[in-house]
Amino acid sequence: MKALQEEDGGIGNHPVYPVGPIIQNGSSNVFDGSCCLKWLDNQPPKSVVYVSFGSGGTLSFDQVGFLERTKAKGQGLIVPNWAPQVEVLSHISTGGFLTHCGWNSTLETVVHGVPLIAWPLFADQKMNAVLVCDGLKVALRPKANEKGVVEKEEVAKLVKGLMKSEEGERIRNRMKDLKDAATNMLSEHGSSTKALSQLAIKWKILIDE
């Protein structure tokens, strides 16, 4: 915000109203996600890692060959089409989020305080991954092999690190601080609420003129 308000390189004296983080509260999708929520109800608190690469991300065949093995062992739950992400992230059983780092997903996980494994695929996702990993330090990031493929051993190492290690606990605590900050910003007297009110007043003045 400071950079935006600087005269050189910013937008000068034009007013800027920082409002956020704003996310969708609940799902308006026509698909029924109750099956995965019922499955989550039967899991221990903070025991589940939610994995989603968004609607546009794709992985190689080698990276998704686990589907049949997972089904046979009865471990985890695969939702092939769509899942109610906001409800999943807010569920007490969700303890981590392996994400492509789309901006909506990034905001949603911050609001609900879920620590991350950042696996960006394209576009702004790589920049967002740098933000959550190196800037905010609320995420771990997998390393690809020489062929550019993230192997199962790397994924397993990061999942264990996020869920069970001291580093994972530090990440969890930092994410909790972010969640608290987001809650305060969106509260009745928070900075986002005040900024939105100032914008509304500005519009009203312009309309009255």
C-alpha cells in the first residue's frame, strides 16, 4: 500500500482503499459436496491434508497413478470433479492444504488458518508461492527432479514435515497469526471495514455533488 501511494512509481495522490481479504463464504456450486464433508466428520482434528490443484491445473499420468492404490487401501477420499473448498478448509479435521497457490485459494487458506504445501503450476501461482513460502513463511514447497517432476517421496516428506515436525508447528503458528490478523481487519472496527466505509462516503459525496 505504501508503494501504491508513493508519488514516484505509484499512483500519486489518488486515494487507495485497502479492503480484504475477501472470500466467498460457502459454496454456490450446483454440485453436492456433502459426501466429503461427512467423510471429514469421521476424521481426527487437524489430521487431514486437503489437496487441490484448482480447475485449470493438470498433472502427468505418473503423478496421479496413486488413484487406484488409494481406493484399494481405503485411505483418504478422492473427489474427482469438485469439492466445497471453503467448507473443507474451515473443517476441524483439516490440518494442511497442498495447493496450486491460486489467489482465491491463498486467501481462503489464510482466512481459515490452514498451513500450506505450495505447488504452483502456472501464471501468478509461482509468484504467490514465493509470497507464502519466502515472504510469509507459512508454506513448504516441493522440489522437482531433473525431469521437472515432483516425486512421491518428496511429497511424503513435506506432508510429514507440515503435519508432525517442529518446523510444521512453527508454520502453523505463523498461519494462526495471519488468520487472527485477517479476522481483525474484517471486524466491525477493523481496517478493511473502515476503508470500505470511507469509500462509501466518498461515493456518496460524489453522487450528491
